[in-house]
Amino acid sequence: MGKVLLAIGLTFFASAALADASGVGTTGDWRNARPKVEIQVRRASDADMFEILATISDLKTGKTLAQPKLKTRAGIPARIEVGAKGEPGLISVDATVTVSPSGASALYSSDIHDNDQVISSQTATLAISG
């Protein structure tokens, strides 16, 4: 039986991660899913902070699988790990977003896994909004 995976955080040790992982789907929702990952990065109301808003949905069903929200500072990688693992056919998404030191853009990279095998990988530079 598979397990639902949810790990959202910042990959450094001296900071508190501010994360909300609302809308995480069940193991069954992730079985043979075809994830669509939408990422938005914008300036937060807190000084020197940025908000990362993600929506991960299934292209086959249109169902929202996860909507993680994180806050981070420039230069600090923020990680999102959602999905299910434990047997073939269970899909998960691992993504990292790092805001540039200037705060003008962010580097996004993600891997989509079928259990433990990477089946898709993307990298992009995102413009910062607001």
C-alpha cells in the first residue's frame, strides 16, 4: 500500500519555514496522476520575504492535488514534496524554488516521480510579481 507524501520546507537550518499545505490529495488521487505544476512567486508583505504559491492538479481529471504555500527569503531554497510513493503508479512531485539575491527572479526546478523513478524534469526562471 502506498503512502501520501507531504514535505514542505526551506532547505537551511537556522530558519522557521512558514508553510501551508492545504488541499493535499489522497493516495488514490495520486495513482497514475499526470501532474500539472503551476508556480507563482511574489513579494510578501513582510520585508525581505517572498511568497511561493503552487497549485498541482491532475491533467487527466482536473482535480487539484495540492496547493502548498511557502514564505522564504532571497537565496534560500524552498522545497515542496507532495504526492504518494510506495508502489509503481504512485506519483509525486519534488520542486525547489530559489529567489535570486536581487529579488527580480526565481529559479524553479522540479522532478515528477512514478514511485522512485523520475519520469519528468523541468527547470525555469520565473519573474517575481508584486
